[in-house]
Amino acid sequence: MSEALKDAAYTLMGWLLTPLGVGLVWSARAMWRRAAAWRRRWLGRALAGLLLALALPALVLGGYGLWIRYRPHPAAIERTLHPGIVYRRFARTEPRPLVVHVATIALDAPGLSLVPTPAASGGCLPARVTSEFLREQRLQLAVNTQFFYSCTGSTVLDGLEPGQLLHPVGVYAVAGEVVVEQPWLGNELYIAADGAVTLEPPPLLHHAISGRHRLVEAGRALAPDDGMLAPRVALGLDAERRRLIVMLIDGRQRGYSEGVTLPELAGLLVELGVHDAIELDGGGSATLVAEGEDGEPVVLNSPIHQRIPGRERPVANHLGVRVSVPGP
């Protein structure tokens, strides 16, 4: 279904079902009152209950349709989520509605380390949503990373289920173990055992994840235009390699955040002072999660799996941030 048709369907659902639900509630209320004068009072109240039972799904579906179509942009914020992790969110209306999420990670912060999805044999990893990865690994921040395909040959992304075996595209290495060794476009991010991060192959391989296109090089935007407006994810570094920047832009949500092209993504990265950056898997996979104050995962963006805003997609692998603060 095209974005225009989905937009029309949500709008129609909202404007038809919401008034219908309100009308049914009003009718149920009136029926309940009139039933007091009936000889068979129970029958009138049963009819009132039936009307109310019909009203509730109409109100839920209608309200959801209106929320999808007309929900406002979230407020701009900038705050420290955990020591060494600063999160910023802002919205724009040009060139179209956009909601942008930026996490800046101080690589030299005490107790901070980068954690990839654990290795699995055969190059196939069990699919999991980003919030589950964060919970399993007891992390403070997590983002989806590599493009992937199904190890069973399925190509239907909407049918993905947790636990399904997925194969990352491009090089993937964990703690020196190469899970996938087939290069893709040569745009990898390498994490050394001492926590240093680079986009250039190191002498000794520790962690490695693959992106698709190079978006920024030496402060210059150079992304190709794939002609698509989509949710996007990028990993970037500052010139001194002291900060890792995660940028995620929500998309495919008409009127809220409609996504960007690759050149627009690269331009935003340069605008924020990113020196080098690569593109990660976007689309319905794009998800950024943080640990909340209660220790539970909090999804920071609005993912869009199975055309449902707010729903996470199970993906092959992730990159997380762990902050181990020493006790007193």
C-alpha cells in the first residue's frame, strides 16, 4: 500500500469511527436511562451494554487513526541519559515534517564500552528487537545496525518474528571472532579492544560492523541519492575520534516525520559537526532505545514496523553502550 493510500485510510478511519463511537456512547447512555421505565428492564440495559461494547472499539480505532494522522511533534529536548551519553531530539517542518534523534557518546568517558550483538555460528543471528537486546545485555543505549536477510530465504520483512535466523550483510566481528567475513561496500566501523573507534581497518580486528554508504568523509557530505524518503540511521565520528554520534530520523509517518533522502541525512550530519559517517539499516528497522530510570528499556524514537508507528522490528544485530560506574 502506498503512503498516500495509508494516509487516506488512517484519516478516513479517524473521522468516521470517532464520531460513530461518540454516538454509540450517547445512545447507550440514553438507552440505560430509558430502560428504567421498561417492563423488562434487563432487556434495555442489555441493549445499552451492546451499544457500549460496539462504541469502545470504534473509539479506540478512530482515535488511533486521528493520532497517526494529526499527532503533534514532540518537544525539543537535550539531556544526559547516562554518564557519557547525551541525547538530543528536535523537529523540523522543512523540507517536510521531520523528527531527528541524536545520541552523542563520549568514547573516553570512564566505564563506557561499546557492545555488539553476541556472535552466533554459521553467520545467522536470532532476530530480536532493540529493546530486548538492551535488556538482555544490561545496556544503557542501543541502536539497530546492519542490513540483513533471512537465513531461510524469506524476503518479507513484515513477517519477521523474534528468534528468526537472520544473516547480517557485510563484515561482522565480535571480540575477534569473524561472524560474517564477506565485505559489502567497504564501509565498516571498527571498535578496538581498548574502545577506540575508527572507519579504517585496524591491524588487529576486534569488533566490526558494516554499514552501506559512506555519508560523510572529512567533514564533506558525499552520500549518493537513492531517490527514497525513509527512516534513516547513521553512525558518525568527530575529527578527534573521541565522540561517536548516532543519528536517527523517523519516517513513513505522514504529517509527523516523513523521512529523508541520503543526501539530506548527510547534510544534517555535517550541520551537527560530524567529521565521518556511514549509513546503517533504516526503514522499519530504525530504532533507538535507552535504559530508563527504572532500568527498563525506553524507545526514544517512533519505529514503524508492519506499518504501525511505535512498533519495533526484530533485526539481526545491534550496537549497544554500557556504562559501568564504579561504586564508592
